[in-house]
Amino acid sequence: METFDPTELPELLKLYYRRLFPYSQYYRWLNYGGVIKNYFQHREFSFTLKDDIYIRYQSFNNQSDLEKEMQKMNPYKIDIGAVYSHRPNQHNTVKLGAFQAQEKELVFDIDMTDYDDVRRCCSSADICPKCWTLMTMAIRIIDRALKEDFGFKHRLWVYSGRRGVHCWVCDESVRKLSSAVRSGIVEYLSLVKGGQDVKKKVHLSEKIHPFIRKSINIIKKYFEEYALVNQDILENKESWDKILALVPETIHDELQQSFQKSHNSLQRWEHLKKVASKCQNNIKNDKYGPWLEWEIMLQYCFPRLDINVSKGINHLLKSPFSVHPKTGRISVPIDLQKVDQFDPFTVPTISFICRELDAISTNEEEKEENEAESDVKHRTRDYKKTSLAPYVKVFEHFLENLDKSQKGELLKKSDTHMCDYWMNNDSELGKPG
Amino acid sequence: MEFSGRKWKTLRLAGDQRNASYPHCLQFYLQPPCENISLIEFENLAIDRVKLLKSVENLGVSYMKGTEQYQSKLESELRKLKFSYRENLEDEYEPRRRDHISHFILRLAYCQSEELRRWFIQQEMDLLRFRFSILPKDKIQDFLKDSQLQFEAISDEEKTLRDQEIIASSPSLSGLKLGFESIYKIPFADALDLFRGRKVYLEDGFAYVPLKDIVAIILNEFRAKLSKALAVGVQWHDLGSLQPLPPRFKRFSYLSLLSCWDYRCTPPHPGLLWYPGSLQSLVTLDFPVPGGINSEDCETAKVVACSFLWELRPRKLTARSLPAVQSDERLQPLLNHLSHSYTGQDYSTQGNVGKISLDQIDSLSTKSFPPCMRQLHKALRENHHLRHGGRMQYGLFLKGIGLTLEQALQFWKQEFIKGKMDPDKFDKGYSYNIRHSFGKEGKRTDYTPFSCLKIILSNPPSQGDYHGCPFRHSDPELLKQKLQSYKISPGGISQILDLVKGTHYQVACQKYFEMIHNVDDCGFSLNHPNQFFCESQRILNGGKDIKKEPIQPETPQPKPSVQKTKDASSALASLNSSLEMDMEGLEDYFSEDS
């Protein structure tokens, strides 16, 4: 993989925004089939430029408007905000207070830094294949609940470009949810609670809610390889002391002894399970309950969500297909069918795909010198020649499902508003950029 | 929503009719009242309601909600203040009417800020929960119907399919079989309070709610309605000040109104809920209804009228946009005071700005900071960084004790730079937030420091966070170590830990205060970190208060005369003074109480 040099970023971005960024799919997404008038026009975008210059409240009339501005500004980072009551770029002309965020996708941000107390391989912004499994489990657990428990249909998972993943839930009803319901959903999905001053962060009650039971079932598939082999959470005294802090003191001595005798985390975990189950039989109704083993698994593996990102309707989140300015990696959609195979280290960097494009275009120029192809046609196909293509495909698959739901919506509306819809749409298409 | 004519035409009803207007001991407050009441009654109702809500709050802190003690104390409180509470009592018209009107008066007072709305909604919800809990089973369906809430139970077949899941999800259900318990299938968003704590089974977007838990759905609906009504008032203010006053608005002077205060609207959109006792001085006022006229807007327009009346803080008004100003002067101080009264004061800064120098902070943090702030200060000094939640909680506290914007910028910058942060990066990334919290950016809201309630209830700390309440958000073991490091005696520590165990976090903090200041009884009830600081300074500076006293609401009236007269003919002359008088009574009430 091509190494990425941040000093080249300005040049690379020019090429990326001119020839590779999947504008038409991107617009198709945020326009949501034109079901609601001015939905795209009232959407906030914000750009981060060189030297952390941050421009909020950008908004665009249509796809070509967006393209032009992006090619002009070449933003280091693009964030997507809410759909407002007015055009965000005119927010200053509206009376204070009248300019209100009205709708947005429900978003989740899962960040590896929040797992620092249970990762032994890296810390803060670093990630490695040993800890990435945390993200895999997070995606599986959260996605299952969003789909089966809440009945959300359109979920787009995106690699953030560095150390985490984002999820965009795009169902029409979800985009209208109040911030109270949004925080409620995050609470439902949160189990690990407490800051620096709390050691034991997961407490299960006697009744195990189906959401927790199903989440544990997912973790079980990964736990042995991830926690006991790769993370080796019971490797030495220092590491197992952290786990002993999560179990009742009455069994500390017994566990210390058996841990000393064992050779690896796998054996020690077996001991722990045995001793824990014994202690459960002895102390009925003890606060630690019958679920000690699960509590440890959950504390070490269960997803940690940042509630503040999900709660606020006006909260900005990094856009899919934006570039991470530090790593150069593209924020690409993740294929849920292959989430176990997703490897953040094979996600293309901007330098890599630009190089790919260069190589191909020099070839093609020689071959197709005579063929006159318009620049536009060229551009719409360019990304297909690079390693970005499979990720755009994932995105398109997501869009197709979205389209199906929107068709239903449109049909519903069409009974009464057929004429309105077509008139609006025509005028939009006809508008010069 | 339907408007039956009777509600609007009739004033006081008699006999059966009276009972028909309030069929239940609890209400959803769908319709604003529309009868004449005197200013005196207005005040009394308002004060009684605040007293009631204050008791609801205090009981909720002192007892587990729903326990026998809590229920019986709350019932006796309701009886004392003559509000309705039980369904089967005879002639409940008056208590129910009081309940109805006083609720709407407090909407006026508590719609103005996020924090006030939150407090008001919380107490009203607890009250409704209590009343619902003592509602006889056979009346529940009636009440739901009258409140336009109807749910349908799922079939036995559907029930058997999910019975294990539903039992495992609902803490209120015990046993292995569902049996005859009815289960309702409700869109998940309406079951917010149930699903967010995972207290209900969710499947494909629906919550499966047992009858026992249906109160949560009702409360959710109540909250949604109430917060919408309160928010509309505020939004409408913004809208109103945008537009020039429509020609139908007539200005009038309150001086001509004597002790009654009058708006009346002409059909088709009735504009105001109160119109006054004496009909000789009515003033006609058409209310513009935002967004056109339909029945629902009519309702909001009436609520809007509340905020309209109440929105008279001088800085926001132009005489042109608010015809109600003058008449408001009679109500504004009362309403303003009512809303200020719920926790005493908000500890915003005016008055003590600039009385602290930056090098004092280290020593103050050990002497006069509450543990939550002490811990944040320590974490900041050690890590040279705090995450957002910590910066908000600590930053606003510092602002509250008197740091100026310039000092705050300097303070945070110095510390962050020590953590190897690029000064430029600080200026770009963080100074905006600090300026924002001082009301210099964005919406220009001057943020007030967080109260204990807010710290304890909202935004709990997660990995890497140091904010929150140490009594609420620490493991007992770690709390113990922390208190030891603060040199609290072992006896004291166990007292504190007992309080924490009983979830009396604020009382625990108060105990801590008494111990570090060596006083037996601190003589106040703690509900704000900045209060902790002020009281501590008061003690340390030998009873001499160097900090600003609680801010009084601006009252344009002259100092009150102490005598209160109810003579109608002199009502005008004594109006202001009687108001002030009552406010003094209120002040007594709250100072003894909080």
C-alpha cells in the first residue's frame, strides 16, 4: 500500500475531488429521492480547510453546486450536519431562533479511544489488527439491535478513516426522531457505564433482557480468539488483577492461586468460570449474581457509544468518502455481509487511488487518443478503475434499498400530490448550476 | 382536538355540570381554563402550586418514589394545599379547578428557559404518576378515553409467541407465564421511558408493554404535550418580535384595569385564557395565530398567550412588538419570582466578576470547592486536559465564582499548553467554546453554572471523563479513598458512604461540607456547586460575605409597604405593594425550605 504523505494532501485532494469523489451517488443519498422538498438544499455541510480553518453552514442548491464548491475549496475534511428550517448558508439572514435543525439521520460514533482501559495492544489513536475485533463486535451488536429490535431498515456503516466506525441510520421516520428518543436509543444500547472512578462498569440484573442475551451470544463467537488469545487479558499478574477487581473478594485468593499455576489466558479463564459458578451457587441473590462471567465479557467487549454525537440533531459527523487528513484513508462504507473481513489497513489511501488513476490514465491516453470522450463521462467512470470501486458498490447497494422505500413513500404521496411533485422536480432539474 | 363550546361559554358551573368539566381527579390539561379570576386568586393559586411542586421534588429526593411513605406524604401534602387527589371523593370540583388553573399559571412562569421547563415538567410528571397510581383500576380505561389515549391489546397468539421475551424484559412481571396480563403493542418511540432503561421488550420497532407499565406511556405522552406547549411559547416570542404588530392589536394601559387584567379575544380564535373579573374594563385583543387557524393552533395560541404575557424582560422587548408589556408589569415580577424560586438562584455571574485571581484557584480548590470541582481541577492540573463534559462543568463553575472571560481563556490556555498543545490549536479549537459559554458566540446564550441536579442526572461520565458528581458516579471504594485523601475522619467517611448508599448524594456532599468546615450544621440545603463555594467562603471569611448575594429578580417597583390591603377600591394603589408583599412571603417560604 502506498504510503501517505500529508504534505502532498492539497494536490491529492484536487485530483480526488475532480475525478474520483462519487458525487452522483452522494447526491442521490442526501436528496432522498426528492420526497421532501428542499431536503438537500437545507442540509448543512461544513468544511475543514488547511490549518484547521473550519467553515460551518455551507449548503448547496444541487449536485453541480456541491461539486463546484468542493473542487474550489478542496476541503481536508467534510462534515454533514442537520437539515434546517432554512438554507444554512443564509442562516444569518434569518431571525435568531427561527433557524432550527429539524431532521437528521440517527448517527453513532464508536471510537477506539473509549476502550483504552481494556485494550492491551495500543492506546489513544492507534489501532492494530488485535484490537480491531472490538469494532467488528460493535458493528454486529449495534446493527443487530437497530435492525431487529428497532426495526430500522437503512443503516450505513462507515469506517471513520482512522480509529473507529460511524453508523448512519437513514429511515425516513428515524430522521425525524427527537433528541430525547435518540438519547433513549443510545441508553438502550449502552451497558458499560462509569468513568475513571468506577472499576466495575457492567452490572447485570437478575433478568437478562433479550438485547443483552443476544449481544452476549455475539461476543461469545469472538471472545476466545480476541480476548484470550490476541489480547491475552489474563497474561500476567498485572493484567489479571484488573479482572479480579471485577469479582467478589471472597474468591480472590482461590483465583490467584489457580492463575499462578496455569500457563495461559485460556486455562485461567476456564478456572475463573469454574470458581465463579461455584460462588454463585453459594451466595444466592448476591449482588454479583449468576452472571459474573458475562459481566467481564461485556466490560471487555461490549460497544461503547458516545451519546453526545447521537443525541443532538445538529451534531456534525464526518461524511462518508471524506478523507482522513492524518492517515489519508478514505471514509469508506463497510459491507455488512463481510464485516469480519473488513480490514482498516487495506482501506485505500488517497495517495494510493490517485496513483492508480495516474497509471491508468497514462495507459489509456495512449490507447484511446482518438476517442473523444467528454470530461463528464470520464469522471463518472474514473473511480471504477481504482480500489475505491468496491466501496462505492457497497454504497450503491445501500442506495438501492433506500430507493425502494422512497418509491413507496412517493406512491403514497402521489395520490394527492402527484402534480406538485413532478413540477418541483422538473424545476429542480432544469435549474442551472 | 375538539373544542366544545361549553368550555368557552360557561364561567362557573353548577351541580352536575361542574363535575362534568373535571371528570377525574387527574387531568391531562388539554384545555386551558377560561374563566374570570382575580389577581389575588391568581397569586394564591400560583404560590400553592409552587409549594406543591416543591414538595413533590423534596419527597422524591427523600423517599423512594412509589413507596408507601412517599405516597402517603404526597397525599397529605395535596390535601393540605387543597388540590385534588382521589377519584371517589364528593364534590371535588373546587380542588380540581384549582389544580387546573394553577397548572396553567405555572406554565407561564416556567416556560422561559430550558432548565425551568425541565424542572417543571419533571415535577408535574411525578405528580401525575402519583395520581395515576391511586386511580382505581376500573377508572383507568375511562381516564384514557377522556384523555384521548387508546391502546390495543395483542392477541393471545401473538402473546404466546413472545411470552419468554416479554417476561425477561419487563421488571414489573414475575413468574414464568404471562397468563391474563394484557400486552399492548406500541410504537417504540412512545415508550421512551421503558425502552431506554431496557424495561420492555422491543421487536421490529414496537414495544410490547404490559398493562402494569402503561403509566410510562401516559407520562411520555404527557411530557410530549407539555414540553411542546412550553416550547411553543418561547418560539412564538421570537416570531412575534420579527413581525410588526398587526393593526388589530390595541394597546392599553394597565392603569385603567384596576385589579383585573384583561385580554379578551374575539372569535374565531380566542386569544387568551384569563379574562378578568370585572367586565367594565375589557380590552379586545385578537391574537395572531402562527401558521394559520386550525383547532390545534387555537390551543397553542392560548398557551402562547401565556408566554406572551410573561415575556416582558426589558432587554428583549420593543414597545411596538409587545402590547402586553404594561399589563405585564403586574404579573411579571410574580411570575419571574415564581420561576426563580425553584432552586433559589441560578448562580450566574453578575456582581462577583473579577474578584478571583488565577493564582488563588489552587488553594481555593482544596478549601472551598465541592468534591466534583476539586476532582476536575486536580485532573486538569495533572493531565493538562479535560474532555468536553469536564470543561463545561468546571468552566461554568469557574465562571460562576467570578472568573472573567479573559481570565478563563488564560487559565485554560496555560494549562492546555503545558500538555504540549499548540497555542494556535487552542485558539482555534477551544477558545471558541469558552467564548461560547460566556455568551459571546453562536446563540449568545449566557450559560449558567450547572446545578447539582443537572450534574447528577444528566451526561454521566464515561471512560476518560472526570466530571459528574463523585458521590453519584464513583465506586464506594474509590470514593472512600478519595475522602481519606481529603483528610475526612473514618467516622465521617462511613456517614457519607451511608448517605450515598441511600442515594442522598447532595446530603452526602453537605456532610462533606460540614466536615471540612468543622461546623455541626451548615444551615442550608445544598443544591448547587457554586452554593457550596459561596457558603464556604462565607464561613472562611468569618461570616462576612465577600461574594455577591443571590441575585434578586429585577423588580421595577418601589420598595413594598408592609401592609397588605384587600380593599377593592384601593387595589390599584396597593397593587404593586401587595405583589411585593406576596413575593416576600414566597421568599420566606423558599429560604426556609431550600
